[in-house]
Amino acid sequence: MRSLKFCFSISGWSLFLFFSPALLAQSNGPTKDYREIFGQDYDNALEIIEENIWWSDSLEKDGIEPDFALSIVFPELIRYSSIADYIEVKGLEVLYVQYGQDYADFSMGLFQMKPSFAERIESDIIQYRLTDKFPSLSSLNPKATDNVETRKERIIRLKDKYHQLLYLEAFIRIMDTINPDLVNAKAKDRLSFYSTAYNTGYFKDEQVIRDEMTRKRFYRGIEAASDKYSYSDISLDYYVSVDK
């Protein structure tokens, strides 16, 4: 990654400032009109949020800023809108229940969560004893066991909007736990990191997540498109629009 160098003089002294393109991109925020780019899929994502106003009520009741949380998954709502007519996962559900994530790991529901994501979330809920501090997360029924019955229960939860919202809440609680330095960071900086972690894998090293923050890998639809965008930029775009 190349850096940009600027030079200016003060009282005969030459000063050099180096700026990383990634840093510039993060400081400037999203520069594209994603509502225009994604068109009806973007509007459909907005409608999904409007139709599920209880999401915001539930998040607020549990002490989580609704706009922040929903911004994390907003790109997934766009993707879901674009592939809704093609979703058919029943066969994959059976494979997962019978044999586990090594045989079938697929995106489900409005927030496009995978069984492997839910498994890790449940494991971390147990590891960090989060149900002690956040009792609502006990509804996810986290277990250390991995068997047919446990996987069947997990699939049922992933197909339910309330439980997907709880997984999102748990994700944010876990991120706050493992990244305490970001809890009080500026909302936009925190959102960029959290949304990238959601899309990339929150269990990855911090630097890996930060490297992904400006990379363009997001596309709508099932097949990879030539036009790709930064996941975190789309999240920020929505957050800024509702924060006005």
C-alpha cells in the first residue's frame, strides 16, 4: 500500500506528513450514493427495518443503540433483498443438522448468518459468561455440546427473526468484551471496525480486520459481480443517513 507524502515549510523548516490511503478513506467516510447504486434492493432493506420496528425497541430495551446495531447488518439486508427469490436452503439444513458445519455452512435469514457464526457466538457467550450480565442472551441456549439435537435447535433459531436479533446483540457484546478500547471510540470508527468484523470474521486478528475495512468485496446477488464495494462503507452510509 503506497502512502501520500506532503511537504510544507514553517520558518525555514521542512515538515513531511505521511498519509495512508486507508486512513484517508476512513476519515472521509463513504463517498458513494449507495441508495442509487443498489436501487430497489436498498429501498427494500429500508422497508424491512420499517416493518420490524420492534427490532429498535428490543435493542434499545437491552441497552444497545438501534441505529448502530442495524447499520452493522444493513448490507446483509440489501443482499437478502437481491437473492430472496433464489433462497432454497432446506437440503443444506439437513446436511448441517446431520453432519455439522464441515458439510454445510450457509447464510440464513435477513441478517445472513451462518451456522458456524452462531456456533462461535454461543461458544463465546459461555466463555465470557455473558448471560450473567446480559440475561436475555440465555434465550440462545448456548451449549458446549455438538450433536444432532443441538444443531437442529440452532437452525430453528437462525430461521427466527427474534433469535437472529439476539445473535446480533451477542455479537456486539462479544466485540465490546474483546475490544474494550473501542467501546468509547467515536461511533463511526467503532462501526467501521464492527461491521467489517461481522462480515470478515470477528475472531480474526485486529490487524486483519483493519486491513479489510477499505477492501471492496461486497456484492449483491448470488454470483460475484465485477462491481464490488466496501462493506463498512455501506454500513456507514446507512448510519449517516439515519443519524441526520
